[in-house]
Amino acid sequence: MRASRRCVSTTVCVNCSPPIGISPDSPRYECATRSCECVSTARKATSTTGQILYTAPGAWQFTGTSTNYSKSGSTGTVTGTGTLSWWNSTLNSGKGGWASVGSTIPVTLTPTATSPVSAGTIAITFTYTPKSGQPALPATTPNTLTSGAINLG
């Protein structure tokens, strides 16, 4: 009886000599000896970029791009930069409009995952100090979701 190694569906068999099976990337692939290696084929994130949109009506608006993501347990951290604007009621002949304070404003989002017994939360922090006449930035404490879910998969 031959000692063989069978790779599972999320791996590929490499460095096999001699091979038994259909092809080296087949989930049913076997090697005649245990000299092969089963290497994971699970896809890993190759990019941590994404879009960040935030609006506090009549106060602040942010449009940016995430540049980093990390996770520890059920808490994540997303960082990025973008354009932060405030609602200036004196613009457009008193009708109001968004006035940009900068296009490279750093932002940090701190989400916690939704669980069967608790709603997820998210906190947002901008690295910016409002000037006179601008509204206060949103609180940096976590806000509980009122709908939807957060999955930090």
C-alpha cells in the first residue's frame, strides 16, 4: 500500500513526485509519497482600498478612499484620506452649499461586528480641527447601527 497525501479543496498539491491524479490543481490530486506540499489557494485580499462616504446632513460630508484595514477579534480599523466639506448656509445666495476644508483629510473608522445578540457599531474620526463658524465634528464614540450589519470577514 502506498503512503499518499491528498490535498483538500482549498489547497493545491505542489512538489509532487510522482503524481497520481488528474492535475496538480485538482482538489482530488494525490501524490505517491508524502514529499508533496498542500498549499492553500484561499484568496487573500490584495488591496485594502475602497470608498468611504459619510454625511451628517447640514453639518459635514466626507468622500474619500480607504488605504488600510486591520482587524483584531470583532473590531476593525479602516484608515484613509479624502475631501471633508462643511455645510455653509451663506453660500449660493443664502441657500447653502458644501464648502471643502481640504482634499487630503485623514479619517479613521472603527467598526465592530454585528453578532446574534448585539448590533454592530462604528466610530469615525477625522484629523481636522473645525474653524470658527464651522459645526463640531461628529463624536468619536461608537454609534450603534439602527439597521444593516457589519461583517469583518
